[in-house]
Amino acid sequence: MQDDSDQELPNRFKALRKVLGQTQKETGELIGGGLRTWQNYETGRSSPSWRVLHTLIGMGVNVNWLLTGAGDMFSRNDGPRAGHGVSESRAVYGSTEPDWHTLPMLNPVEEMQSPPMAFDLSFLRQLGTRIDALRLYQVSDNTGSAYIEDGRFVVVDTTRTCLTAGGYYLLRLGHGFSLMQVQRDHHDNVYLHSGNQHYREIEVPAGEIASLDIVGRAVWSDRVL
């Protein structure tokens, strides 16, 4: 039997669509998918990607409310802005609103330039860390891609560089970034697990952990990590 809490997110998707006054097909197409895409959100079969969340932000949706139930359905009480694409939304790129905060993007190649992305301040505070220490990373051809899909954006807390078992960490390995899940044994050795079958597990002896170049701990992707 499904727990009631498992239906909270699907119910908010349904409530949002009702307020927009649209069918499942219409809302699905609005976010770049279709009928089945939105049906899966309303039934809990799948969760939205960051691309979808960005589109909803562009429509005026308060993503903090959508994911957690906290706050109002629409940001700044200005109601829906149906039809506005992500690139048109000040709530995503370079927002200057006082209740939004832009996070700089981490790139594996320093010459690459990516625009900062803005998040609701109340949402960032719920992550329980210093907001100025947060950075954004987009997963691409990543060793952890089976854990967090390529194309997803990950919020990284750069103050949390002490490896904790079960956590997801962004590390510099060679010339790029790798998102790895950490496990430890009773000798305090670290094992970096890859979600990608093409990458083997990396064993790091306790005495060599300090040599790892740890960017920080991933604290959010499409859920709290």
C-alpha cells in the first residue's frame, strides 16, 4: 500500500494543472513533453527533471512549493505566466529580485562560461548551509550518471568536504569533475562508487584521503541528497 506522503508531490502537480485550467495533455506539451509525461508526474511514476522545473519557474511556479509544499504555489504572488520559456524568465537567469539568489556554475573547463542560475532564497535556506558556499554543477558524461541523470543540475555545498558514508560528492579527478557516492569501511578506507558501469569503484586508503580534491557535497538535484 502506498504511503500518503508518497502522493503529496503528485497531488501538487494535479493541483497546479487544475489552477492553470488545462488538461494533462496541454500542460505536458507546455513543459516540452506530452500527455504521458504529465500523467507520470500526477501518478508519481516519475519525477521532473531540472529542465522541466526551469520551465515551470518560467511560468511563475514556486518550485519550492511544488517539491516541498512550503510557501505559495506561485512565486511573488504574481500568478501563473503560462507560455513563458525558461530563457525568458528572470527567475532563472540573473534574477535581481530580493527573494532570489543566483548560484554560479561550476565548469570542468575554466574557459567555459555559463550564466548563473537563480533560486528561491527560502528554498536554499532549507538546505541548511551557507548560501554563499553553494555552487551549481550540470551532470554531463559523469561517472555518477546512473545515480543522477546526465543533464541534471546539482547544488553543491563547497564547505562540506569531509567524506560521509552514503553522501554524493563532486571531486576533481584528472581534468574534469566526477560525481561519486561515498562508502567507508571499519578501517576508515573510502570507496568511491560510480553509477556508470564503465567506471570501476575507486578505493582510497585512509592515509590517502587528504590527497583527494573534493569540491563539495551534493545537497540537492531533484530531491534532497
